[in-house]
Amino acid sequence: MNHNYSLKRLHLAKILFICLFLILLIYLFVNHIGLKVVFAEKYDISDLIFENSYFMQIDGVQLHYRIWKPTVSNHYGHILLIHGLSGSTFSWRYVVDSLVEKGYSVVAVDLPGFGLSQRKPAVSQSNANRAELMLGLIENIESKGPWHLVGHSIGGGVAVSMALKKTSDIESIVLVAGLMDNRSNRILSLFFKSRFFRTVTAKFIDRFFLTKKRIQSFLNSAYGREPTPEELEGYYKPLQLEYTYLTLSQLFKNYSSDHDLLEYLNEIRVPVLCLWGSNDDWVPVSKGEKIVKEIPDAKLLLIKESKHCPMETHPVIFNQYLLNFLEKNG
């Protein structure tokens, strides 16, 4: 049995090596002969900035964030919205109004390397490092906590890491299809330890896979329906900022080196709500069930017919669940 398993792993390693080698050959060939491939249009941050955009330097990384003030006199608290993989502050466009109308101050942030935040080769894409940057942000902006954290997908891992580092500043956590584990195949990890392979693979993906058609397919899978033109543009344009491949390269590097947060969830001492799409096949409901078993004060609610982005595809019921939780734990 072990012999057959070893043979399968060896076979997989050979296949991965061949794939990476082919990627390298194609990349070098295109650059050597100057082949004119129709690459995606690149944008500048100034093209995508919002009226309520702000930038702050934290530990040498320029973070982009947006602030919304409550539209009523009563102030109920502060909320930090943290997007998921390939997302940005745009991901929360259907959530913000409901929160400010109820009296919450809202900050939505772009994780390092995403949205309008800076792309830097030296920025670690681990949950621990992202959490340090987010804590630095909320400690230095005008709005003072404590904070309710709302994290989607990989943003959920960041929210949990923040609470583990500084519980005193965190009032509650909402995990929207929150991803806690970052373990990968050991063979993949071996390849991506090489900076050369990481960079080549990331540049290849940046040039040939971050196309509008690919992003549309990505959203179709995450939404469970075709994205609207506005939704497509909202995700596509930030991914076309220069040096996005640097973010991809660091993601490959940290894919397997990050801590598995499931091991530390029993240390969370604030109320936690897990909001999950019942049909999510990116981060399945079983992941949410594991989380609520580990956290002392956690609850799981499912949004029927929704997939991986319920805050975008089912905002009415999503906002209802979110506000009910915040009112009970404010």
C-alpha cells in the first residue's frame, strides 16, 4: 500500500515538474522572439481611486482603505471589512450602506498586494503578517475601536489571526466562508521554495490567466451565476495594476508555510458568527462546521442557494444575519 502511494507521489512530482518546465519554456520563448500576444490592459492606481479612498504606510507597506461614517446620530461601533482572494473593498459594496444606516463606522481595507494596496516582493502573504498590518492600520486611523471584524475567505484567516494577537481590541468576528487552513501538497511546496520558479509561474499567470475571460469564469464559479459587467470590471481592473505578479509570487511562497489556524481556534474568546453559502464548493460548509466545534462562542448560519460570495449574491439575507449578530454583540 505504501509502495503504491510512493509511486503515485513520484508520478505526480514528475507531472508537476514537466508542467513548470513547459511554463518556463513558453515564457522564455515569448520573451525571446518578441511574440506579440494580446496582453491585458494595465491600469494606474489613479484610474481606480474612490472618493473615500485613503492610504497609510504600515511597516513599509502602503495600504489602501475606505471609510464610511454612520448616517444616523447614534454610533454603535466600528467594523473592519477584510476581503478574500483577488478581492478588494469593492467586494463589500452591498454591505456598507446597511451598516452605516444602523450607526456603524465602517472601514474596508485592501490586503497587501490586492485592490489598490501596494505590491511589494518582500511582503509576506502569511495570515500572521497580514494580521500585523491590519492591526497597525486600525491602531493608527482616526476611528478607535474596539472593532467588529468581518473577513471573507482568506480574510477570515486574517481576522482570526488579529484576534489571536490582540483580543482586547476585538469585539466580535464574522467569518464569511472563512479559510483557516493553508496546507498544500509537499511537492508543490518544494517547487515554490525556489524564487525563480515562483516568479516565472506568477508572471505566466499574470500574462495568460488574469484575462477578462478568465476572471469572468472565476466569478461565475464563485457566484454561481454570470457576473454583471460592473462586477466583472470591479474585480478585473485592480488585478491589472502593475506588479500584481509579485503578490502571486508571495502567495506561492507562503501557501504551505502558514500556520493552520484550526489548531488555535479554541483560544478565541469573542463571539463568532460563521456565515456560509449552502452551495459553497470553494470553501465547503464542512469547514464552517469544524470552526464552530473549536470556538467556544461560535454559531454557523447557512444562506440557501448561495455559493462562495453571499455578501454579493444574496445581500439582503446576508445583511440581516450580520446586523442581528452585531446588535447582540455590540
